[in-house]
Amino acid sequence: MKRFFSILILALLLTSKSFAADFFWIGGPGNWSDTSHWSTTSGGISDQLSAPSDTDDVFIDFNSGLIRFDTIRLDQYDQYCHNFTLANLPFTIVFYIGTSNTYASLHTTGDVYIPSPTIWYSPNVEVGFWFSPVDTVFSIYAPNSDLAFGNISGPAVMQFDSRINILSDFYIETGDVLINTNNYDFSCHSLINSGAGNHLAALGTSNFFVSMYIDIPVDADSAHIIYHDFLPGVVSNPLTVKKITIEVGSDIVFYYPIKAEEAIINGSASFQNGPEDTVICIRNYNTLIAGNLYCDTLILNNPYNIMSFQNLTVNSYIETNSIPGDQILFQGPLSGGTFVANFDTVCMDFLRMKNVTAVGPAVYFAGAFTDDLGGNAGWIFSSCSPLVSSVWPGDVNNDLVVDNLDMLLIGGGTQASGTLRDSISTLYIAHSAIDWNGSYANGINLKYGDCNGDGTILMDDTLAIVQNYGLVHPAFNGSQHLFPLSGFGSELTLDLPSTLMPGTSYSIPIVYGDSLTTNNQLYGIAFSILYDSTVVDPGSISFDFPASWLANIGESVNFWKNEPNLQKAAVAITRFDNINAQGQGNIATFNFTTKSTAANSLNFQFIRALALLENQSQITLDLQPQSIPVITGLSDTELSANDLHLYPNPVRDALHIRIYGKSDQLRISIENELGQTVVAAKEYSSSNEIVLNTALLPSGIYFIKIQSGHQITYKRFVK
């Protein structure tokens, strides 16, 4: 019997599909229900007897007669189709509502494909999609469109093939519904539960932008949820999320516990039961009201904050940043709030504190610019002594990111020592550390150079920079602590050849200073080089640090890191003997290979460069962009591979150049891998074969350069 029903269902499906048809829009702007706009073929005649049904596929393409901002009017309350496909038109199409309608929906039972920009619009009424897939699973691709609103009825599995932006609400109707973003960004006004069924939004690693309500369960373990509008909102389901951001102006109520690795709260938020097990809570503006707030790290930034809670637990680190006169209001309810810090010492400043009882293992200090408003217990109202703050291993200059600039301060602070940390580790978390007696020239305490926490700045502290490169602190904003300026230094350049060849490896000297500049002193230098990954193979990039005027082998710490996603390579070189070097010339070698498809030119630019003397005073560098042409050889000339033949190759004493079918005057020279001319150009009259003396050339790779009029040909040979 079960088999009979299966066969019957299959037969019905096949029967229903047999009536499906292709509907092509023709004739320019018009009404959806007007049959004169529908054809069975692209650009064909009007031969459809009705508007599309929910089994028909709709196509709008280059033969539809539309131009920029033409309108297709959805003139009925409900329009239907199966698959909806809009060609990749180079202009915007507008879908507009009928003049007498209060709403208009395009009901789709299949896939939606909209690569070109569209506008779904009507004043004061709603116009959008209603997804009711006949085969349960369907996909949507609309990277350049802002859909006005959306509904989805189950059973349905909605697969994103691009970012999806719904300007108004997205209603989840009756039936089981799974929304799978496939890691694409998703935005809507609200995600609303409008019917019975199992509903879930699987967000993957997406950024989910929402204004008001999240009314269905979401799977967001690796996602970032951003509340971004000046509206009140509600989260009415338990929420586990990698990161949540509540922007300025938003006012969100969480009725269930949330779990987040990072919570950045710039607007107002009320946590009725959480967040729980939150790793990093960053509080920037406005009001945070929490029944029970659990954080690994809590950072309260900027003035005018109100931090209200019933129970607050911080496991590793707490920090307050504000200004005198505009302190942070840190308060419990009238009945009293409880603060538990599961670490040794709490050092908080810039507070107006009320009704907060501190309990647990820590010693609690409320120091500079703190007002005791009453109802507090367990606090010492004075600054921490000695001063205690957090070290993030690898961020030596405390600019909130680990990068090549930090390497310079390892060299500048070598052999300095101070109090050991309780945690001897390079794990990238906040480690409480007592200030040392001494600072770098930019005012940063020397303890930040002790990356591993063993009490002394040594070369093994550089391992934390390698391990944690690119990681940032909470609230990273790219700020820097500036070094005192010593004066103007010299030019930092790449010693490039005159031209580059595709598919060729190069070793380019990096040069600091010149013979015209006197007293070129240097202790350490860090910089990044921007390159073009369409010309340079990112996987081929490396750096060498041979003995130079800056440092002999064993006299410096050298570091490089290629960041191909940013088309950038970072470099640092620093001495560690507290003695400046003096001189000019090569300080490192930049190795790369051009791609076989390389053409036109290759551009380089030095950025984020910092040069320091032994006393950590800064030298201003002269940084200029550099460009070098790429010679594409045979593709740029009339000579083809069949016109030119070199032999023997490899060569010893004499290189034969045989040229077929050419009678022009030729100018021939030989260049090495760096583009330097090693055999000067010489004129040759028409000849089928030319012999060049190569006996005096050292072993290596060379290029014959043959110029015929304005045409140039290169040919590679080996000695």
C-alpha cells in the first residue's frame, strides 16, 4: 500500500510538472497581469493566454524591452511563479505595486535568481516575496537588491546564494522552516514568528543585521548579530552567538539568557537573564541593565555609561575608561547588587558607585575619580598600589594589535626586568601584571615587553609576536602611542630593475639611506610593503636578512609575515645591543616571483613604517610609491616563438640567434635577472643568424633583448 501511494504521488508530481511553461517578459514596462507582456520565448511574440501560475518559470532578460528604472507593476494582490530569473542586466528594474492595492506579493514556489539591481517599492504599502517552495528546498540569489518584505511558508529550506537584504520584516509562517544563510550576510527589520512549526535561522559565520525583533530560534555559534537601528527591540529566544553588537540608539531587551564570545554594547540593553558565559563584554555608550551578567572580560568605555545589574561575575579582567566629571554609573538595585571577580586584583577608576557589594577572592580597588554614592561594601576607595593592568602577549606597544611594530620594542627593551606575572604564558588573553619601574619612550610600561611573563625582556619574548600576529584586543581601534621625534631620516626604497618579466623570480634589495645623507643612524626599523597579487605570486614571497651595515648575522632580531589577503608583507629588523648602527645601503632582500600572466606594471608602496634609534626616538622616513613595467615579451612584438631560436641553450662561449623571415635592422643586448644590461646594445643588419660572444658571462640566467623598430622581444637563456 505504501508503495502504491508513493507511485501515485510521483505520478501526480510528474503530471503537474507537465503543465509548467516558460514565461518570458516582453514589451517594456507594464502590468504583471497583462498577457501582452508574456511570451513563450525570449523576445518573442505575445502568445501566452494568462499570467504565470505557481508552476511556471518566469524570465526577465535582455530581450524584455526594459531600460534603466523601468517599472513592472505588480497590479494584483498576489502574483505567482515557480522559478523567478532576472538576467544580469546593467541597470536597475523597479517592481511597483498597483495603485489600488494595499499590498502585493510575488509568490514563488521555486528558486529566485536576481543578479542585477532591483527596487521593490511602493509608498506606505508592502511589496515583496512570499516563498512557498513546492520541493521544500529552494535557493535565493539577490546580491544587489533590497527586497521590501518577505514571507516564507513551510515546509521549506531556504538556501542563500548571496547576501540578502530585506528592508522590512521577514515573516516565518506556518510549517517547518529552515533559513540557511550559507555564511552570507543577512539583514532584515525583524525576524518574526507568524505561525506554528519548527523554525530556525542557521547563520553560520554570517553578519546578521537586525533592527527590532528576533522572534525565532537562531543557530549563531559562529555568527555576528548587529542591532543597528534607533528602535526598541526584543529577543524572545535563548541565544548563543560568537559576537553581538548593539549599536548607538538601539534599545534591546533580552528575555532569555544569551551566550557570546564578545558583546559590544553601544546602545541600551536590558538582560533579564544574562548574558551567560560571555567571554568579552565591551560597553561603550548609553545604558546596560543586566539581571545577571557573566563575562570573562568586561570593558566599560567612554563617559555617560550606566551599568546596572543584580549580579555581575567577571572571570579574568575588568577595565574602566572614562573622563573626570563624566564617570560611569556602576550600580546595583536598591536591595543591593553583587560583584564577583574571579582573579586577584580589581582596579577600577572613573566610577559613580552605588549599592554594589564586592565579594569573592579578589581585592577590590575603586580609585581615581571615583565617587562613593552609598550602599557599597567590600571596596577600597583608592587606586591600586602597585599599579596593576592587563598585558596581552605580543602587543608590546599596547596599540591593541600584535604586529611587526611590536618587534622593535623587544630590541629596545632587551634585558630589562621587573615583577614576574602570576601566569607565565603567551596565550592571547588578558594577563594581570604589576607595573615595572621603567617605561619605553612612548610612555608604555616596560612590562608589556615581557610577553611570556617570566620577568625579563629577552629574545624568547618575540615568540608571542609570531604566535599571536594579527590578533587584536577588545575595542581595537588602531590607536598608537607615539614616540618622541628625533629628526628626519633617509629614503626607504626597493632597488628595482628597469623592467620585470612574467614567470620570473627576483631578489630585490631593500635599501635605507644614500650616500648624500650623512649620519644615517638606525637601531630598528619596521614596515609593510603593499604589492599587487595579480602580478606577484603571493605564495612566492619571502625575505632574507643577510649581514649588512645595520647588523651582522646574530646581531639583530628579524621578522617577516606575508598577509596575502591584504596584499601586504610586514617586516621588522632590530638590534638588541642598545647601540645604534651607522651607514647606508641594503638592509634586507625581498624575494618574489611574477605570475606567468603578469602584464602592464607592478606597483609597490611602503606603509606603517617606523624607524627608531637606540633611545626609542623616532626618525621620519621618506616613503615613495614605486612602479616598474612588466615586459610581456613575445606577446608585445611581431616576433613569434617560431621567428626566434637560440642555441645552444644552455650556452658556453657562443650564443647563436637564428631569426626567420625578418629583414629589419636589429638592436640586440643581454640583460641579467635584475634587468641590468651586461652586454651593451649593438646594431645588426638583416641576417638570418647572429652569433654573440658569451665566454665572459658568469653562470646564471639571462635575457636576449632584441629591438626591431618599436617592437621589443625578450628570450631567456642559461649560461
